[in-house]
Amino acid sequence: MESTLREEVRIFPDPEGLARAAAAIFAGSAERAIAGKGRFSVALSGGSTPLGLFRILGSAYGDTLRWEQVHLFWADERSVPPDHEESNFRHAHEELLSKVLIPASNIHRIRGELPPLEAAAGYAREMVSYFGTAGPPAFDCILLGLGQDGHTASLFPGSDGLKDTGHYALPSYSGAAGNWRVTLTLAVLNNAAEILFLVSGAAKAGIVREVLQKGQRDLYPAGSIRPSRGSITWLLDREAASGLGAC
Ligand code: 6PG
């Protein structure tokens, strides 16, 4: 049976409004998961868009969220050491992890300092150790960004990872950036309870329109994000949404 995709688009005046809304959604999801099962699992996106969210979580939610019951993973990571300027972990650490009382054991970093294949295998083992073996890792929430070419996490157009069904994490080469990464696969992304896409800036207006309005969704990796049991919420600022009809 074709599962109906539960999807919502929310548009905010500016990146700050987007970040504040994302923080409130993150906190609400965390509180519900912690109330329901005593812990919250979330995979953070990389790139620059989520930095405002991390900053707000690290300040306005530092004392209110029960960080000792939050488990942080990553949707993808560049194959660089954790202190490298390109490291998604480093940016999350600077803006969030260093600001809240989260136990080190709750931080499930992708080891970008290792060769990509080894890092991907180790990350998959870490996810299985946390989620168990009853099926693909079932995150409560996964944050994702959107590249201008329609990539998300580190699943790029034409990449083999888009066809993979047997792994939870894979190496992935970014031709545009000229670097290797490790990415969650669609088996994991599409098993999440909640996907939050955060997309900001006029440069993304074209791809947002392609993916959300022109029916070209399946041409892009972001269009392959169809959580079978979950929902998708697109959080856009006005500039990123400017290609969407009456805006
Ligand atoms: C990464 C990301 C990637 C990112 C998009 C958007 O590690 O680069 O996971 O998928 O989310 O490229 O990046 P910006 O937020 O910097 O535009």
C-alpha cells in the first residue's frame, strides 16, 4: 500500500525566525520522546543552515531541555578530523555541545578522521548498538539541509548510495566540494519518525521550487526522502520560499 507522505511547509520571515521555530519543534519532539520512552535520538544536519538552530538550542534551551536524555548523531560528516574547519561535528560542538550538559556517551560522532569506509562501518555499528537489530535505526528526528543540486545529507545526484538498501551508513564523494564524506542512507532516513528540512536563502529558491512545487521531486536525492512511518516538515525562510507560487 502506497504510504501517504505526511508533509508540511512552513515559511518564516528570515533565518532567525526559521531557527527559533526549528528549536521549538526540536524541543517539543525531545520532550515527547523523553516523556514516552526516556530518551530522544536525533541526527543533526551539516552545513551552515543549522548553525542558528544550534546557537539557540545551546543558549535558550540549555537549561530547559533534559540533555542527559538526548542522544546526538549526525546525518552526515565530512572525512576530516573533528577539529577541522569543515567538520560538521566541530560546528555543532562550538555552537551547542560545548554549551549544554550532555554526557559524552550521548554524542555519537561519525569519526571523520578515519578512512570513509571504516568510519561508515563504525558508525553503523554504533547505531545498531543504540537502536538494536530489529530493523533500520529509527530516529525520533533527523535534521536535513538541501543543496542547490538537490542533495541532502551527503546523498548526491547519481550517487550509488541512493540505490543502496543494505547499509545504514556509506562513504560518499562530493564532486562539487571535492571531498569524501560519510552519510546516512535512505534506509535510515526513511525510517525516521520526523524529518525537519531547514532551508534558507535566495540561492535555494530554485531547488525548493523544483522539489516542492514543480513535481520534479524524484529527480533529486531530497525527493527520495519519504519516511514510511514519519512526517516531513520543511522550514523555509522567505527567500528560500520565494519561488513557491504566491509567496
Ligand atoms: C553537509 C550537509 C549538506 C548540507 C547542504 C546545505 O555536510 O554539507 O549535510 O547536505 O545540509 O549542502 O548546506 P548549507 O546549509 O551550508 O547551505
